Amino acid sequence: MKKISLLLAILFIQGPLTAQDSKPSKGKSVLEEYCRRAAGVPPRDANAHFQFYLWCSQSKLASQAAFYLKETLLIDEDHEGARGSLGYVRYGSSWVLKTDLAKRTGSPGGPPAEPEATPEIVITEAPAAPELESPILPETPIGTDGEKMEDSELTVDVNQYTADVARKKEWAATLSENLNIEFHTYEDQDFLIHTTLSSAKHPKMGQLLANLKSSKKLLSNFLGVKGKDAILWPAKVQFVLLRSEQQYQQFAEIVDMVDYARNAESGYTNEEHTALWQPESSAATRVLATDAVSYLYGTDRRVGWWLSEGIAEQIIGMSKLSRGKDARDKAYFYRNYKTTADVLSAENNEDNIYYLLESQAMKRRQERRSRAMAMTLVDFLYRVRKNPRYLQALLRDLKGEQAPLAAAEDDEDALKIYWLSYVNFQEKALKTHFKKETEELDLLWKRHVLEMAKKYAAQGGQQSRYPDLRRLRGRNRSDD
């Protein structure tokens, strides 16, 4: 099919001009014109790259066209023309193939079927893993002492649960058929894992499963959701474990159109699945934490990104510390505290607690800094009352019926009103549970950050360069 051949060209192209494309059969004048035009394409202009892709296609320069189509999407992953050229259409807030949309909607609007080419991401067949029995879904949440837990976890609709799991399995089966990938599957009450390793019992699968179960246990304790069979997610969390970094990169580019090189976690989450190639990738722990916070108490009330991402960073740090085999793992908390201390102690810096409370979303260009600040604030709130139940009570309020209900995404005026009320609601909830005004919490948090950064630096034999805690003064609100 045309779209598959284009995807493969994108995957394996190494540059805009190869030795094969310089053959005399292409026509010397066309190549000269190509070189002249290529020199004038603006480096960060997605439309210019797309127009040049069209010219290359019309001039029958296939590999060059594929290169510039890929560059268009690297500059603007939502470029409508480039997506359309690959056979995608807008579906809600995401992009799906026309053929997949036709299957979802049952409409015949998709293009006629053509003989499918086999992509290069072919996996050598291995013996099928034995089918596992479907887990029994608990009818009611059970506590550690065998008592029903009140208001502590999800109440799952069994029919919806079954339908969600079936849909995820169907997605994997369709992908396996279209790309000729041999998937081996593991599933239990919480997780649905597809892998291209030789078996579902491969040691790397064991490592991933151990990591997931350990993260769930830490997360359950942190959120106050107890019990071996406690439910944190409304359906099984889906993972795709690829056997190598190269195959992971291919999967990211072909299946999800994700620029793998930009991701430092060796994993990413796209819609309902998380792809990774390292079984201890923090991307797996992150999606478990952020999803659990989103679904906590079974309400549709939102939680600020700082709290969701901060809890995720906290669980990632605790998970790394519990393994403790690598010095880099042991230093995870220190790196986050050091980053935050650098931000808060910078001259003329106005970043403070309001930057976190008032920002509607995390700034991707400042992702590391933002996550570090969020983690240290969560860690501070976790420690300040010397009891985790205060942070859990804050979550219960933010997810409760008294919290503002988010407006529709397409109603800008209503969203502005909602966001202002939500920021005020966060501040009141913090004051209620931590008995401090926001400005005082801000100052105490900064002192805590600098103190912990100095402590971690001293443990590592490093000389601290942060200011004296007694000279630290609160700053005005940030306008960010």
C-alpha cells in the first residue's frame, strides 16, 4: 500500500540525497534543480518542507520526497498535509489511518484494499506462549484486613472493563497482522503486556513485571489504597515491550509517529499503550502513577499537573532507591533537589509555588525542571506533617464533589473561569490540610529544598553552593 511504502521510506532514509538518486537516469537537470531548491528551504518551516516534498514527489525523487515528508512532521507533528499524505485523518484530538477509522465507524469511506507490502520490522517467529487464564475481577475492593474499603479506590464496571480489555487486545492483534510482528502476551488483573521477545516468560518480561508490581505497591501505599487486590486503574494498563532499541525506534516511528530520539526515558505513552525497550524504564512507572491519580476515587475531577507529575516522580525515585544497585539510582532524589535548588536560588528568579499552582500544563521545553520542582513540592508536603494522610486528604478534596468541574475544551471563556476557580480551590485545600497560607508554604518549601540539596551534597562529599537558609526570603508571585 502507498502509505506503508512511504512509512518505510521515512524509516530507512539516511539523508536527502543518496548515491542511487544521483544516477544519470534521474536526469541531470532535475538533480541540479533539486539542489538549487533544497538550498533555499527554511530549516524550521514545516510548510516549506511539505511543499518541497510535493515537488520531489512530482519530480519522481522518491527518497528525497520521503526525507522532506519526515522533516515536515519532525517540525510540526500535526501538519495536516503531511499527515494526509500518509493516509491519516483527524479523529478527535489524535490522528488515525483512514482504514482504521472506517473499521471503527463502519463506514465504507476508506480507500479500497490493496495488496499490503511487508514492512522491514519483521520479527522471527517463535513458539506461541501458552494462553493464560483470564484473571478474576474482584467484585468489591478488599482491604488488608479483609474489610471493604470505603471511598479509597475505583469501583469498576465489569462490562466496561471487559470491553476496554477486548479493544486493547484487538489493537495488538491488528498491529501484529499488519506489520507481521509476532507478539507474545502476558496479562493479569492490572497489566496487559505484548512483547516481541522470544517468549512471554523471557527474563526481561520478568524484570518488567517485577518493576510494575513494585511500583503499584509503592503507589498504593502512597495514595492510601491498601490491599493486594486493590484496583487503581479502570482497565488493564497496556504495555509494548520491544526486544531492542532499534526495534523500539522503528515501532515509535512507524506505529505512533513519535520522534524517539527526543525521549530520555527509553519509553513513551501514546493514547492507551506505553512502548518501551528497557524493562526498568521510568516511562512505565510514570504512566501507572499519572493514570492512578487521574482515576483516583472514581471521579472526573482533575488534579493539577504538578501534583500528578510530582507523585509520579516521587514513585519513580522511591522505586529506584528500593533497587539501589546503581549509584545513579541512589542519586535520583538528589538530582531533582539540586535542579530545584538551582532554580529557586537563581539571582532575580521569581519561580515559586505559584508557578506550579497556576500553570495549566507542564511546559515541555522545561520538562526536567518542572518535574523536579513538582517532585520536591510533593515530597515536602509528604514530609511536612510527618504523616502521608494529609497529602491523601488533599487529593481527596481535589477529587471530591466540591471541586470545580472542568468546562468543555471548546469553550474558551468557560475554561478561563474554571481555571481561576480551580487555582483558588487548590490554595484553599492546601491551607485546610497544611495549616499554612500559600506564601508561608512557599517559603517553607524553598527552605526545605535548599536544606535537602545541601544534605545530599554533603553525603556525596560535595561542597554546597546554595545560600544561607536564614537569608532566604520569599518572593512575589510569578506572572508565568
